[in-house]
Amino acid sequence: MTAITIDSIRLHRVAMPLVEPLRTSFGLEAVRPVVLAEMRAGERVGWGECVAGEGPGYSYETIGTAQHILTHYLIPKLVGQTVSSAAEARRLMAGVRGHPNAKAALEGAIWDLLAQARGVALADLLWERYPLTKPRRDRVLVGVSIGIQPTIDATLAIIEKRLAEGYGRIKLKIQPGWDVELAAAVRSAYPDICLMLDANSAYTLDDADHLAKLDRFNLLMLEQPLGHDDIYEHSKLQPRLQTPICLDESIHHANDVRLALELKACRIINLKPPRVGGLDEACAVHKVCYDEGVPLWIGGMLETGIGRAQNLAIASLPGVTLPSDLSATNRYYAPDITEPPFVLNREDSTIAVPSGVGIGVEVQQDRIATFAGRWNDYFPAWM
Ligand code: NPG
């Protein structure tokens, strides 16, 4: 087995202005604070990305807590160690409870280094993690996520633009007061598009009858309607809806998927590698869905090219059967910190999986320096 010895880990904090801010039920994201992990092993450099947000709105972690945990607890556990798998690195970090986004940043860099040491693409290394009989794909099906807009007309205009660009699946963010009427308007304008809604935990079980009104819109799924840490109440909601529920925030490891399936709390799983602590657990979640035939897709956290390359790699696995939240680079950052940009294949709403070794994209150090220099313009010193 190929092993790597971790010589050093350096964190870079970069302020990444979004081409288009995203409004969700938990807030508005316009400039994303991102921490990148640069891991050196001999001549090689591996990269990981921490996607924790500015505030604890999507998860309890913030980019501030992640820096604290990374600097004082996780990095000291890894520097100087020799590992031959990401699972070994996870064992080294196991003394730290929780903090999945922080751990995922380091694990991502380790996967990149291990793939480079083997001379293979990250997607191939992920495919080898568990026995899978089906091959991986070279292109992954993608869709686009549209935030909460000021008006329904504004939403329809953006949908029109995205469809014209070639996105084959539209996801709309909803919240109480911005749901049934919106879905009705979109369906009457576009009776046949592949449409799904994402509530980011904005409802309670008391809203079950209201949510059932969404059934008539032939939605691909309704994502995370109830509590961010709930599985039980979703199991009470799903039988009252025809629309398949997809769990996102509630899924932290493969056993959460097993539990959700046993309780029939959802019919679809959203997998975000950072939310489950990294690509290793992501492979475990993928394996459960693959074996059980549960529809699965990869969620996005507005990643830079580093995290996006990793998401494309896992999205290439054969158990990922629905379009993933992975848009082209030009929708997120101009420029991004990696080259080449990811482009949408308009003819089939896909993006190609990087085929080079490791994450398969080139990190631009000069751009990291530029975006690092803007950190203080946007974020307080204590972050
Ligand atoms: O394309 O990367 C993307 C964004 C997809 O809507 C998206 N992500 O709730 O899933 C989500 C949402 C999100 C964005 C969540 C940023 C947390 C942070």
C-alpha cells in the first residue's frame, strides 16, 4: 500500500465573493469565508477545503470554530504521521468529537495526496474504497440551486436563464410563505421540468397538511422540510406526503441513513462529504445507498474548485443516481482558485469528472494570495 508522511499543513483563509449571492431560509450568502488546507508530503502538495459557514445557520460549526479546532486539535494530530489510507487519518482525528467540516478539510487533502502517490484520479481511489460492481462515470448529472428571490417573476426569469444555459434540474429554496404559490407558478410556466424544493428545515410537523399541497406539482423531491437534526418527525411526515422526502442536514454518517430507511423517514439521500466528516464516511454513505438501491445525489456548499473537484469525484460513483448540486464555475466565482474551470455540457446537463491525478485541478497560489488579502475587508478579526 502506498503511504504518505505528512510534513506540514498550512491553512489559508480566503474571502470568495459569489457571482450570485444565495438566499436560503437561514440567511443570505454573498461572500463566502473559506479555509483551505495545504498539506505537504515530500514533494507533493494536497488540498482540502473547509465549507463551514460564517455563522452557525446551516450547521453548528462556523469558519471560526473550524479554524480553532483545526489549528489547536486536528493539525497537531496529523503532522509527522505516516498514513496509507484516509481511514487511518480518521482514527488519528477520532479523539476530537464532532466538527465534521474541519475534519473533512484535512481528509480531503489526504485523499488528494494518496491519489497522487498512487498516480490515479481521486474518483478512481474513491471507487476502490468499497467493493462496487458497476463502473464509475466520466461525467456526472448536475442541476442548479436557485435561492429565495424577491418575487415569483424574478424566480421565473432565473429559471428561464438556467434552462437556456442547459441545466436539466431546477432546485428552488422555499420557506413558509414562499412555497405553494411559488411551486404553482413555476409548474404552470414549466409543466415538464425536473423540479425539486429545498426547505432547509424551515417547517414543523404542524405544517404537514400545508406541505401536502405540494404533492400536486410532481416534484422530484422535497428536501429537509423539518428539524435539522431530526429523523423521527420526518418518519411521521413522509407517509402523509406523496412527494419523496430527501434528508440532507439530518444525515451525519452511514448509520443515520440506515436509521432513516428503517423508519421510512425519507426516500432519497443528499450526501455532502463535509457534513459527514469527509470523503471516507461519504463512501460509506454511498455504499449503503448503492446496496439498498436508494436514490442518492451530492449536495453543494458553494465550494471553490477544490471542494467541487472532490464532489465531482464522489458524484462519479455508480450509486449516485440523481442530479447533484454542482454547477459550472462561472455560476460561483470569477475567477475561482483552480484551473481549468468546470463547464456545463449543455446537451445532457453534465459536468466532466477531472481525469488528472489527485483532485485533477491546478490550484492557483497567486489567486489564493489575492483572496486572502480581502479577508479583513469582509470579516471581523475574531473570525
Ligand atoms: O450549488 O453549491 C451549490 C449550492 C447548493 O443550495 C445549495 N446549497 O442548503 O444545500 C444547501 C445549500 C447551502 C449552501 C447550504 C451553502 C449551506 C451553505
